[in-house]
Amino acid sequence: MNAVGRFPESLPALADSPLAVRGLSASYGGKPAVIDADVTIVPGTLSAIVGPNGAGKSTLMKAVLGLVPRQTGDVTVFGQPLTRMRHRLAYVPQRASVDWDFPVRVLDVAMMGLHRELGLLGRVRPHHRARAEAALDRTGTLDLARRQIGQLSGGQQQRVFLARALAQGADLFLLDEPFAGVDAATEATIMSVLKSLRDEGKSVVCVHHDLSTVADYFDRLLLLNRRVLAEGPVDLVLTDRNLQATYGGRLSVAQLAAIR
């Protein structure tokens, strides 16, 4: 492990990585939020981005996607510029950032994952509808297909947005706080789907906040506090030293013991 907590022997070549970020810096609200970040996602893994509040976790993900401007840095997806590979990438935003009053049914939300195939005026064919319904079924929301999205619970809404990503048929999934504000049953369902995607050879990256579940849920961990402080397999990165460096001493002894 080198000075910034990386494990280069475990990283793929950039051309083989589902997502490679080099030297990314971005601001939020006029203040530096992410500074000179390097990220290399290993194919077929579940990866977590973890750090304290205000560490730049969501900003990093949004800057990767081009949703907030990058001041510096390069991003490649499967070795190519993001603009050429968006069809292979699916994004599930934070639930709090979505307008749930928009009058759309659950099935329509899942169909949005097919927008690249359908276009603005594309005709929905039976196989399109079948894909959307299969994605809803996989997330346990098919029975809600005719419901208006705003009528659902928070956990149901999150599962529907995951279904939209599944319908897209992507190879790389980026999820921003997918477990925030959801019930235990929804968290278990989402985690089961994410693990199945990993087992299918897909790559999943989650902004995550619960240190106590990192070791059970994820294969790899990136610790971020504006700068990337450690990146690698969970069992090598999740150390007291790395956590104290990331959280600036804000973790108590009891909290560290609970994680171990």
C-alpha cells in the first residue's frame, strides 16, 4: 500500500476498467468539494464510496457523470470517453433529489430506462414492455406498475428507480445513497439485486454512509474526504488508521469497535 492507501497490484489497466477517473477536481457551492481524485473500478465488483458528511461523495459521482462541471480531470468508461459509453452506464440518484409529484406511473418510470432505444416518439413494442416489467419484478415492484410514483413509500420509490436502471441493460451502475431513508426490507431487496448484478459480471458503485454494513455489502472500498485517502479491497482498506484519517477523529472508539 502506498502513501495514499492504494493497492495498485489489484487494479486493472485503465482500458479494462469499467470506470477510471484521473485527477478529477470539482467544486460545490463555489467551494472545493473534490480535489485531484483518482478512482479505478475493478470489473465485476461492488464498490462503496464512503466518507463523512460534506466529503464530496455525491459531488464526485455527479462530476463523473457530467452533472456538475469538472475543473480538472479525465473520465473513461470501459476505456472510452463517457460520451461514447453512456448506454453502458446507469445512474440511480438520491431519492431526495427527485420530483415525486410528477404524474407518472411506476411502469412509465421503468420504461424510461429504454429511452435510448425508444427515442422521444418511439413506439413501445411488447418486448420493451416485457423488459420494463421484468425489471420491476426483479425489484419486487411489479404489483405497483399502475400506481402513480408519488403514492409509493420511500422504499418502493427507490426500488422503482433501481428497476429503471435495470431496464436499461447497463454494465456499470452508479447509485447515490441507495439505502438512505429506506426500510430494512427494501435495503435487503436492493442489496440482493446489486449482488446478483455483480455475480452476472456487472460493476456497481454506491455512495454509502453506513460503515457498519460496508464489510458485508461490498468487495471494494474508497475512502474520501475531498481527497481519496484509501482505495482497495474492503478487508485491507477498512482499518482504524484509515478511518481516523478519513473522519478526522470524529469516530469514537465504540463506533470503531462496532465496525470491527
